[in-house]
Amino acid sequence: MALFQVTIKRKKQCGGVHLEPGMSVQVATKTDSNPLATNKQLILDAFMRVYGVDLQKAMALNPTDLEVVKVHN
């Protein structure tokens, strides 16, 4: 099991969703693979739960807008 920190890299307003740099969540995965590449739903759910924002609606579910760092293995 691995723990990843996912952080918004840049200010963005799209689809009525406002994102600020530094907004961050932690996501636990069953594998060591980057969740942005393997299980985006984990990231979507975490940002919705913590901030009430829909990254898919904001078109921000990509490496340009998100930084993914492995915190713990």
C-alpha cells in the first residue's frame, strides 16, 4: 500500500470550479503506481470530500494541473 500527496499546481477557474495552488489531499492506493495514471477516481473523490470541488468539471485531472508525490510506501 502506498500513500500519495496530490496538490494543485496553478490557479484555475473552469466550469464554475475555482482551484488555488497548494490545495492538497492524500490518497492511499493498493499499488505503488501513480493514481493519476491508474485510478483517477481516488483523486476525484478526495478533492470532492475535502474541498467540495469537482476536478473533472474543472478539467484539472491532468499532470499540468496536479503534482503527485509519493509520501509513503
